[in-house]
Amino acid sequence: MTVTVHIDLGYEFEVKAAYDEVFAVLSDVPRSVSHFPKVDKLTRLEEGVYQWEMQKVGTAQVNIQTVYACRYTSDPAKGTVKWTPVKGVGNAQVGGSWKITDHRGKSTKLVLKTEGTVDVPVPALMKLVVEPIVAAEFEKLVEKYIANLVKTFGGEV
């Protein structure tokens, strides 16, 4: 059986770096993903489409590897970087966006929204145990990603 875990996260913070620097990093998918922990492999499938393969988690006997693909678009005039799930790739569907706003030329405000589903092959009896663990692990990874970006951008304001 497969348990589907839904994830819905949102973060808002401000960094010391200039808008152009922040947008350059976040709109460059491989550069942005290099800040994300536990990525085993990022593969460009076509222009603007990337497949993520996360490191396996669990034990040697029981483990899960999350794999998914997203189509990325960015708009410097609107200050957005968006990603939408590519159906039929892997065991997860993930989408989201960055909203990047210049703050009087002194700092840059960032709003991250991401949501998706991860299909975990476990017995139905494990559903109540697996859902919070998978959701918490995803949240920890996103928070480490943000911390890595904040460090790259010279800290929070």
C-alpha cells in the first residue's frame, strides 16, 4: 500500500543582499538547489525542467527515496520564481514559488511557498506514524535550505 503525505509550507524573511543578487541565485535552478540539503542528484530533463532525486532515508531494509520533477519559470520584472509539478515522474508532486521584493535598495524580502504530495510505500497501519515523520523531515530540509541561502546572502535583516 502507498500512503500519500501532503506538505504545505510557507516562509517569509528578509536578507541583507541586493535584489539582483538574490534573484540571480534563486532563478538559477542548479545554483539554488545547491543550497538544498540531501539532494543526491539534480538532472535537467529539458529547458526549465529538472528532476530531483533526494538521498535515501531509512535503514538498509526499509528506505524511501523521493524523486520528482518540476517546471521552473522566472520573471525578474515581477520578482517571481515558480515551479510546477511534472506529472508521471517519481513518487512526489511538488510546486511552489519565491516572491522576491527589493526593500529600499538595502535588503531583499523573500516569501517562499511550497506544497506537494509524497507517496510512501508502507502498510496502511503505518500511516499515522509515517505522515508526521515525512512532513517533519521535509520541513527540516526546507528550513536548512533557507538557512543556507540566508548565509549566502549575508544574513537576515
